[in-house]
Amino acid sequence: MEKDLNKQLDLIKRGTVNIIQLDALKKKLERAIKTNKPLIIKAGFDPTAPDIHLGHTVLLRKLRHFQQLGHKVIFLIGDATAMVGDPTGKNASRKVLTTEEVDANAKTYEKQVAKILDVGDHATFERKHNRTWFSEDNFGFEEFVELAQRYTIARLLEREDFQNRLKDNKPISFLETFYPLMQGYDSVMLKADVELGGTDQTFNMLVGRDLQPSYGQEPQIVLTMPILEGLDGVNKMSKSLGNYVGINEHPKDIFGKIMSVSDDLMLKYYELLTDNNVSNIKSEIASGKLHPKDAKKNLAKIIVSQYHSQEEANSQAEEFDRAFKDKGFPNDIALQEISIASDKAPVLAVLVDSIKLLPSRGEAKRKIQEGALEINGQKVSDVNLELPSGIEHKIRIGKKFARVLLKKI
């Protein structure tokens, strides 16, 4: 176990939104260091769909941080809670899944999580299923009554989702009100010291914090992580919205999807999905040392290497470069060899005088200023650009194309 409290706190805090209560967490960590007894860190995942996506990995990576510090992480598969359905962020009752659907999804989770967590380290990792304690043998009517009497309907209805539905006269099922109690009971059964979740899970996790003392346990620390926006940059990453990146997807699909995100979202992905120093990346972009497209390509390579291999990452980067460079360029354009007196030739002279792609230099300047000129897949904005000799230039202006090789006499 890491013995330096400050080092533990620095890693735990990375990327977090809130820690409830930070002082209590420090005391728990100090006690763990002194006694060499790891904390129990819990995060629950309801297998409502078969794929783990990058949004899930925000929590999984934080679990990995706790593993690296020597604590015991519990990867909790919510195969019981999944059948109820978390009402968080929903404006209508959710469809109840069948046992078969939940079991099929849970099996895929067990395989995918090994890409992030060290599942072979039994001192720091354990997988649990909450159907174990919510089974007929372990959770009968007496246990139900005991749990239900420890919380009030008034408290449960305080959550914003339910308040909004009440205002709109939309139904709230009993199962949905029972979901936070089930999640809280998970913490009781695991004797959790810390629970991780997205900011949208704060209410549910606080229920667990409230329930634990009534069962004679110390209340858990609630640690919230940011919600990862999907590819659209607006909504939470979700398979149902089609804005997700699944960690089991083909490397080409992962690479292409990452390259499609905005520059701002790219920086958030760096923060939450990698161990890179985001401040350095921001500085390099601001200074012009690093082009945003190159930063994005580096991010895509990191993500692919994490969930596939470095070889695949390099291969996809090379393939992307080729596709980007040759995008939309016909294969049957003949190469024109042009003799020039020096090592370089002005782009205006090449476009107008040499290959006659445009009728005048005035027209060529206008096209360049409008951003219509691409050379070797890159937009050209400098009307004074000079093209070097000895290499091929693939030129595109709208639907006009040319392949040019300048040769010094």
C-alpha cells in the first residue's frame, strides 16, 4: 500500500468533481496506512446493455487508481438492480429487463472489465453480484420491511427526477423509488468505505451513506466523477443515443470516432480517459507547438492501445493519415511534370500558368482566401505559399484536381 497520504490524495482527486466528506476520507486513509488494512472501494454497474463504453471507463479508471494505491476495489455487477432500472435522468418509467437479458449482458461486462482493472490481483480486486443478497434465500419479506422502514418516502421523493415528474403529472413506479434503497443496501452488504459514481448518481450514493449508520457501520465517502459527454459533445455518452465509443469496437471504429470529437471535448477525454498531463497539452496547443489534429490523433492512439494494442493503434493512425491525405482524390489523375528554374515555385504561378487549373491569379487568390484550395489533404490559406520541387503535390480546388511534380532544371 502507498504510505504517503498526500500521494494517495493526489491520485484519488484527479478528475473528481466532489468528495463527500474529504476530511473523513483523509482519516480513513490515515487509518488504512497505519494498520495496513485497505479500504473497500465500491462502484456498481447495471448490465442494462452488453457493451462497456468510454463513459463507463471513467469510473473503472478511478477504481484502477485505488487498486494502484493498494486498496480493495469491488466491481459490483448490479444484476438485481438492473431488473428494476435506475430512474436517474429519466422522465418516464423504465422497461423492466428479463433475467435472461441481464445475465447475457453481465457476462460481457466480466470480460471487458479485465481491459482496465487488474482482475488477477485478488488482494485488490473482487467481483460481486448484488443478486447474491437480493435472492429469495437472502432477502425475504422481513429483510424488505427492515430496509424499507429505515427511509421515508418524503426523502426519496426529494430527488429532482421525481420532482419533475410529479410536476408534469407523470407516473412514478414503486420499483423506481425502491432503487436508491437497493443501491444503498449494496453499500451495507459490502461494508463500503468509498463509493464511486457519476455526478448524476449523487442522490443514490448518499442514500447508502445514510443507511450504513442504521446498520451499525461507518458512513461511506461519496466520490463523484464527471459525466462524459458522447461524440455529439452535448448528451451523456449512451448506446441508446448512438453517441458512444464501445471498448470492444473494432480499432478502426474507435480511432475514427475519437477523431470526430470537438477540440474542447478532446481535452476532457484526455483528462478522464488517459494519464496524460492535460495542462501540458493545452499549453502546447496554445503556443502552436502542437496542432489540435495531432493532439486528437495521439488521443485516438492512446485509446486504441488501451483496449486493443499499440500495434493496432499505430496501424490505425497510419491508415487514417492515408485516408485523410487521399480523401476524395481520384485515382486516375495523370501526373504532370513541370520544369522550374529554382527549388520552389509560387503556388499562384503553378495554379494559373503551369497547370491552368484557374483562369487568373485574382481568381486563385480568392479561392485560397475562401479556403477552397487543398494540397496533399491540407487546406492552404497562404496566397504566397511556394511549392518545393522534387515531391508530388496533389492539388484540389472544389471538383478540380491535379497531380504535379516540380522538377528543377
